[in-house]
Amino acid sequence: MDVSATSAMAREVHRRWRGREAPDGDFIVFADGSLRVMNLLCLRSPEPPDGPGTEEWHWTESLHATEWSADSWVEVDSALATHAHAGGRAWAGESANHGSIGWVALTRDDGDGGTLEWLAVSSWSNPFRDVTLDDTAVTAVNTSGRLWTFPRDAPQRVRITEDPDGPGARH
């Protein structure tokens, strides 16, 4: 992406990424400066008599904006994990100064922190402790044992499941 030839919002997003900042809230910010506002919903099955019910998590898009402004920005400089693959780099971490907000990013692996492709921030997620990148997805595990699988080219279609190797996993 040639940031100099892009919109003012795209330049601001890239400037903030280089400064390790992101909009505060539940967002996916794209390299072109567009923004998707997301809602994290937890659906629970009824409590069975022999134990807790199951949870199903959905991160759904509530708004898509090409022009927007953030009320505040949070730091995303606490990268707890990174993984490079096929010219890209996945990042994951937390914004500890703002209530342990979890974040995941995909950049081009071109040095100097990489050129941002997209950045997902969830004020409802625990920090992300692990991340992997392959040809199709960025997969991040948060500290509460949830696996977030973001398609590389459509991160708003994230799937959130229990980490099969997480705490409480049966082997």
C-alpha cells in the first residue's frame, strides 16, 4: 500500500500503528482507513443439571465506516506473540494500560514494524498470548482459552472457539 497516495484516514491509521496505537473499543481497522465496528456476543445454552452450559461466541459487525473518528486511542505496544509466514506477520498482545484489552494484527513483513493490513481490537477479549499465521488465517489464543481464527482477507468473519489445548482440555 502506498500510504502517501491514500486518504487522510489511512495515513492516520498507519501513523497510529507505527506509534503502536489503535482505536479504543471493538473494531477492525483496515489499511485503507476503513473501520468495522464489532459486537462480541456470548450465547449460553441452558444450564444442565450436571454442570455449566456451553458457550458460543460471535463477533458480529454492527457498522462499516470509511470516514470515522475515534474518541480515544489505546496503546498496542505490548506484543505477547508474533509469527511470520509467506511475507506476512501476525501480531497479538494486550493493551495493559486500558484494562487488558486484547488485540491481533496482520502486517506485511517488510521491516520497521511492518505495513499494517488490519488490526482487530476487542475490549471484551482477554489479552492474546499466542498467534500463528498460515496461507489462509491468523489464529490467536487469548488468556481465557479461546481460539480466534481470523481469515487473512476477511478478519471480520472471525470464528471464536474453545482452545482444544487450553485449561480444562481433555486428553
